[in-house]
Amino acid sequence: MTSAKQTFGVTGDYGDRCGRHGIISLEILKPEILDAVDTMPLRSQDQVFTIGDYGAADGSATMPLIRDIIERVRKRQGELPVQVVYEDQAANDFNTLFKRVHGLIPVPRTYLQDFKDVYVTASGASFFEAVVPPASADVILSFHAAHYLSKPVTKFQDSIHRYPNATPQESRLVAAQAAEDWETFLLHRAKELRSGGILVVGLAADDSQNQVTGIRHWAQQPEEDMLNMWRRMRDDGKITQEEFVNTNMDRCTKYLDECTAPFKGSKPAVTKHGLQLESAKLVREPCLARLAWRKRLDEDGVDDRETWAKTIGEHHRCWASWNFIRALSDQRSSDEKEALVDELFSRIEKKVADTHPDDYMSDHLITFIVARKV
Ligand SMILES: C[S@@+](CC[C@H](N)C(=O)[O-])C[C@H]1O[C@@H](n2cnc3c(N)ncnc32)[C@H](O)[C@@H]1O
């Protein structure tokens, strides 16, 4: 069941399949995030230090980072009470989030085991709306989420989103909606942050110039494989052309200049509301499955391509399957829809298993942004 507003859904095993990739990416970004936290103004002891995690899913990706932020805050500011606000779409699996935060699911280790006087709440408002009251947040985090659009704007005839094969007209529509949504997202955060507060965002990226990192798109090869295998299933008569065209990911993996645009120009609304860009850059995160394959090969001499391919399939199925399932005709039973998505990912896994891991572009490309309320 999805809400009318929902443009994206993940499966229940999110933390085990996808969240652990988020942890790795945040390990790379952590020193910079903690440095920014260290330069925030001190709060008085009768205040509460509020950390938001927007588009949190089950909260697993940010758990170790939030632990380290609290540690830094307590080091500088003593026993200041801390509030953590998790935000996601109302249809999100908040039950799993609470189980992780309160330790019923013990991985990753919850920061509640390490600190007293930390209060956890959650919000089902969209991040395109106000989530917390004005001037009440100190740190707002949002990872792998703010590239989702507030609503669908087009049906891609031969692609599943802008990359790789949207038509110029489809690209224009998506870019325009993404620009409007991104500015809305930033304006709300500008109002929510207290003076000196920071916004840290990591978004799935597209490096259209292919200059900075040698990788063009977030999870480039798995995403191309999803599109190509879905095309083949259409050509093999497994799904209809109508179902193929109905398969759309309502997201825009933005270019770096699209991400920085709201902060630039003669009268940027975002800057007028006090939010200033501190840094914006593209970061390449290594594919966990390839790292594990390489470790096994180096340490045990085992070239375990099967596990490698399976891990790639499971990871991308976890976040992407919702988009394929919802595109399939209502004439089909749920079992039939699941079987078609099973077939899609088993075709992908087979292709992956036949490719050398070093030749498969499965690293992630993200845009990392730090902004501060002045
Ligand atoms: C790929 S998951 C990322 C989860 C986690 N932040 C991480 O880094 O692993 C994207 C999350 O964004 C959420 N999301 C998408 N659109 C949203 C919106 N408009 N408001 C709030 N959350 C949204 C989805 O529900 C999903 O949980």
C-alpha cells in the first residue's frame, strides 16, 4: 500500500541490503561533517541540541554518524540534552526504525546505549514541507534521499529516469521539477535551522562532464543493467510495452551545478533566508560487494563471483524493485509481479557474474553538500 504522495518506497530489509552501503559512504564523509559540527556556536545549557535525519528509512545508515556527532557535542558542551528527529514519508517502515534505535535490532549499535539524555522522535511529513518548528534544528542530515521528486512529471519512453536515455523534452521536465523541489527542500531547511546550524546532504549524482571522478552516474552499471534487462524482457514478451513505459523512477540525479544553483545568482532565495553554501563536491563511494570480493580473493585465494553478483542484485533490488512492481498491470497477481521482478534481477545477477568485478562500474557517485545558517 502506498500513499498518494509517495514517489519512492524501499523494502523491509533496507538496513541489511542498502543501509550498510550508506554507513560506508558516511565513514568517508565523517571527518568533514564532524569538523563542521565542531565549529558550531555553543548552546546554553537550558537549550536542546536537535539533530534531524531526513529521508531516514530505517535509520541504520546514520546510526554511527549520529553517535559521533553526539560525542562531539557532549565533549564541547557538556551534558546538553540531545533530540534526534527522524523524518521520512508517512508510509515508511518506522517500526523497523524504532527497533533499530532502541536496540531490538542490534545492528548497527544504537547510540542510545552510549549516552543518557538523548530523546528520539519521528515525523512522517515530507521533506518538501516543514518538518520541525522554525529555528529549532542544529544539524540536519539527509543522505541518498533528496534526489527523489515531489511528484512524477513525465513518462520516459525509453529510459527509467533522466540517465541514460531520456529524450530532451523528458530531461527538461525532470530538471525543472528537480530544481523547484531542491529549492523548496533548501528553503524549509533554512527556516528550520538555528543560527550557526548546519545542513549536510548527500545525493545520488550524475557527473555529465565525466571529468571529476571517472564515473558518470550513481551506480552506473547496475542502473544500466536494470534498464537493458527490462527492455529485453519487453522484447521477449515477458512484459508489455505499456508496462515498460510505466516504469519510471521519480528521481533526478542532479549535476553538481544544479545542486549549487539555488545558492548562486543575484538574489538567491535560499541565501536570503540565511542558508549559505560551505562546500559542494562529487564523491565516489566504493562498491561494498567488490570490496568484499577483493578481500576474499586476497586473503583466502577464493574468487567468489557468485556472492559478488548476488550481493549486487540484492542491494539494488532493495531500493529499486518498488518502481518495477508498481509499473506492472493490475491484471497481474502479486505473485506474478514478484516473479517478473525475480526474473529481472536474476538476469542482472547472471550478467554481473559474467563480468570481472574490476570492470563493473558499481561504485556510487554522490554529491556532498554542507551549508550553514548564518
Ligand atoms: C534510498 S533511501 C535512503 C535512506 C537513508 N537515508 C540512507 O542513506 O541509506 C531514500 C529514502 O528517502 C525517502 N524519501 C523519498 N522521498 C521523500 C520525501 N518526499 N520526504 C521524506 N522522505 C522521502 C524514502 O522513503 C526513503 O526512505
